[in-house]
Amino acid sequence: MHARAVAPRAASPACPYHSTDGYPMKLSSKNTVGLALILGSVTALTPLAIDMYLPAFGLIAEHFGAGQSDAELSLTVFFIGLALGQLMYGPLADRFGRKPPLVIGLALASAATFTCALVPTISDFILLRFLQALGICAGAVISRAIVRDMFEPVEVARFFSLLMLVMGVAPILAPILGAQVALAFGWQAIFYFISGFGFLALLAITLLLEETHQPNPGVQLLRALSTYRDILRNRTFTGYALAGGAALAGMFGYITSAKFVLVDHFGVSPEHFGFFFGANAAGFIVMSQVNRWLVQRYSFHQILRVALPVVLLSALGLLTATLTEAPLPVFIIPLFTFIAVLGVVAPNTMAGALADEGHRAGAASALAGSLQFSLSFVSSGIIGITEATSPLLMCLVMTACAALSLLCFWSSARQTQQIQAQ
């Protein structure tokens, strides 16, 4: 299945990042790295807004005179904003083009992030985190739609892997940088930094990126729910989207628990917390680059048929290590494997979900992202509202998410094969 062709345009030296021949681009394009840097920076705002303030949970709670659970609630509410906001931006990007809603979203994100550092109460902080998420999610949704506009389905998976190389630097550096910034300048400086980063991304989008999808007056915003319903009827989309969403929900269950598990339970110092957290993110990046090689030789289905069972086995290993009270080095091995293999799972499930939806890539990208963060809201919420005294709850959530991911993939694969056989 071929992507919808981008309308032919003459190349513009000032705004070089678009398909200039009217057809989906190949990854050999000289502009690919530049495009990945721009879209990767925009997409990296999400992990920055999540990972950079994790080491400052205690400082934030102390500043507002709130409990640790209140600080964790700000992360759960952030996931709600991501899930709801993506459903809003998808139809807007299909109706008005990719750039206008992306620019508006980044402007909202920068303003809300800056204001997070100025509010007087934890309730105001949590509300601003919700608004921050509503703006930031435009980057993830519309970046995926732009990629789908410009590349063939197989090339999409390769480009997503390249994109993860750029955006994957964020979860490696964010907790380390966040800890040092908070200790040196206070937790508020974390949000000033993210706001500035968002403003620079906004400038890059405005000045360097051309429109890849012409406005389509035929897209009726009031029929968005009907469009989402039609997309959900596509079993291929649903299977890939739920499989990827459930797997990533397991990762966000870990992210929500990371400080408690590593610092409070295993005794890792706050200064070293970022290095442990970043090592897992580095594994994710390395495997996402291995995936660029894999997709040239195997199909989405073949890759996921191996990768998803490995994710489940890693979760079971993590659960076993917890039940046997294994030391930190033994605990880290299956945890690292779980996160690293998601570097293969994430690009293939997203590329598979969008493969048949080129004509409404904005809505499909939004729905896939919303499903992902809805599941992440559930996984992080379960952990956030429970006063856990060991890593057991985290391991149970990660195992359940891995099992659900594999189940959704297998169920969708069987249904698709039955349809093709008819």
C-alpha cells in the first residue's frame, strides 16, 4: 500500500524539509537527517516533560507542602492530557494541514510549562501539567503524520527508528540533567529549561518545515468520532496500536515507579539515579537502531512475533527477581531487556498501525497515540494511587501489560489471516 502523494512543489532552500517530487521520499534523501532532527526535537518534548522532573518529585512535594502521591498524580494527569489532546489534534491536522495545529500546540506547551514554575499550589501545578500535556502531544501526533505523508510504509518504520535515535537522547539525559538542575537552581529551573526547549522547537518548525499535507475542507471536524470509529474497525490498525500501547504502558509503569524502586528500595543515591535510568533508555535507543536493519529483511509481523514474547519473558524474569528478593544487579538485567526490546516494538507497531491509513494519517496517528497514553494512564495510575512498599506492584503491572500486548498482537494476526483467506 502506497502513501498518499504529497503535492509537487519546488524545493525551497529556506524550508528544505519536504518531498519535492510529489511522491513519498526514500531514506537516502539528503534531507532525512535534518528532518529527523527537527521532528525528533519536537517529539522529545514528551520524554523531557516526563523524565526530567522525576528526580525532583520530593522537592516539588516539599515546596507545595504536599505528599509524594500528589507529585505522582501530576504525572498521571499528564498522561490524561496526552491521551485526550491527541484525539483533538488528529482531525485538526487532516483538516487544516500539519503546521498550524503543530505551531499552536507548541506555543501552548511552552507557555504552560513556564507557568508550572510560578503557581502557588499543588492543585494549580497539576492543572498546568494537564495543559502542558495538551500542547506537547501535538508534536508526537503531527510528527508521525508528517512521516506518514512523506515515506512508504516500510520506510516509515526505518524513519521512526531514526527518529528514536534523536528523541531517545532525551530520556537518557533528562533525569541526569533534571537532578543536577534541581540541586543547583531549584526544581522550577527544570520547567524553565523545558519551556525554552519548546520555544526553540517552535522556531524550527516555523522557519524550516514546509507543509506536507494541504488543507482539506472535506474533513468535517464534527465527524471526528465517526472517523475514529471507522479506523478502529480496521483490525490491522487496532491490533498493532493496542499491542504497541500495552507494551509502552508497561514501560510507563516502570517510569512512575522508578524513583521509589531504585532510590527508596534498592538504595541508589539520587545523584546516581539518572545514570541507572539513562542506561535503560540507552538500550532502547540501541535496539531502535538495530530495528532499522531488521525492517530491511523482515516484515512488521515477523519482527513482532519474536520481540513481543521476549518482552513478556523479561517481565516474568523481573517478577521472579522481585519474588526471590534478588540483588540490584540481578533485578536490572530483565528490566534492561524489557526496556531495550521496546526499541524494536515501538516503531514497528506504530508503522503497522499507520500502514493502511495514509489518507487519514493525522486521525490514525492521534488515535494510536491516545490508545497508548490511555493505557499508560491506567498503568501509572494503578501504581500512583497505591502505597507500594516493594517493586512487586510495578513488576505485576509490567507483566500484565506485556501479556496484553502479545495477546492483542496474536488476536489481530489471526483475524487478519482469516479475512485474507476468505
